Amino acid sequence: MKFRYLLILVAFLIAWPQVLDAKKKKEVTLTYSKSLKAVDTEKLQLPIDKDGYITIFDGKTFNGWRGYGKDRVPSKWIIEDGCIKFNTSGDGDGGDLIFAHKFKNFELEVEWKISKGGNSGIFYLAQEVTTTDKNGNEVLNPIYISAPEYQVLDNANHPDAKLGKDNNRKSASLYDMIPAVPQNQKPFGEWNKAKIVVHNGTVVHGQNDQKVLEYHLWTPQWTEMLQESKFSEKRWPLAFQMLNNCGGDNKEGFIGFQDHGNDVWFRSIRIKILD
């Protein structure tokens, strides 16, 4: 009998550290910029789930988020039923929305839903690019001048689906460059799953649990794709320069959601930081 109790005690002592570890809540601290110039920063503690993903939207607050080039969230971006929504009705200002921490190598998962005839996008490796106009005024350039775009679109009802080349403006495509194949989008009003993986220049788009494209940044093939797109050196020199060196010197950037003037919803936004 004593031997039996001894075995139970040994088993308990072996298992107890594992129980303690399971009870520990894993978290990560991210520093995010509160404004365009990134002079003002704050730290944000976020939970890490069992799969190693960080939840960057808690369904209740815009902690860590702000407008592109702004120090606040534009009023047309709201939280509704646990989702981030771009709301076209009513007054207020719009503009793109970013999570204001720069990521380098990562897996991003987002669920999105688009309105009928709607258009939006998910940007990654974005920079806040300013230039000076002829009068010496600082001008903020659009987010897509520096960031690849995962297209979010109502393929059936938005005219952009028929533009571009080989369906490269339909949902999950690398906008205006690579089409998503297979094109497995669910229709407007239904939830779609987006996945974006960036790792040492290799980028993968997924849609509804299927890989739909892969490409490689900072390669001759990447430069060639840019030259054949609306972002070519001839058509848009600054965009070509920024995208050809996507992510800047540190190869990192913001995650962003596009205001394209249509209602769109995002939820279950989580990211895994890769080595």
C-alpha cells in the first residue's frame, strides 16, 4: 500500500510543473506608434493562444490601432458585434486603418465579409510615406504605394473583378499582379478566411483554407511583376521604388485594412511571429 502511495506522489510531483505551466497565461508585449512620426509610442500586452498566435483585435477596443498617417482611429471605422467595420453611413472621416506595430516574418489570419458590390483590401509590410510638394508642404502618400495588397472584393458584383489581367484583381489575389488560383471566394455577405504568410521574402496567400498563390519579394521576378503592373517605374516611379524595396531597410511594416468606400467587416484577427 505504501509503495502505491509513493507512486502516486511521484506521479503528482512530475505532473505538477506541467499543470503550473498550463495555468500560466502566455503574453507578448508589442510596441506601437501612436502617430505618423512614431515619436510617441506605447506598449501593449497581448495574449498568445495555444497555436502561438497573437490576437491583435480583442473585439471590444481599438487598442494598438490607428488611422494610416493619423494619431487616432477615423470615425467611420467602428466596432460592431465583435468585428472591425468600415461604416459608409453617417458623417465622419475615413481613411485606411493600421495596426501600428511593424511585423517582419509572420503568419496573419483574418476573417472578412464584404458588402454587395464592395471593395477593400488587406495591406502588409506597409510604410507611412511622406513627400514634399512644390510648395514645401509635407504630403502623405497612399498606403498602397509601399504595401502589397491582398484583394478583398465582391467578385460577382464589383467591376474591378473584370479588370487587370487573368483575374488578378479578384479576392485573395496579389492586387494587379498575381491571380488567386483556385478562386474559391464565398459571396458577399458571407465570411471568408484570409491567410498571409511572409517569411524571408517568400509570401503566400490563402483563402478559405486553400493556398491560392506564392511569390518572392526582392527578386528579379518581383521587379518584373512590378514593371508589368500599374506600379511600374514608368507609370508610378515612387510606387515602383517603394514596392521594389518592400518593407524598407528592415524588411518590416504595418498590417492595414483599406477604406475603399464600401462596407466591410473584419474579425478573428491574429498573427504569429516567425523567426
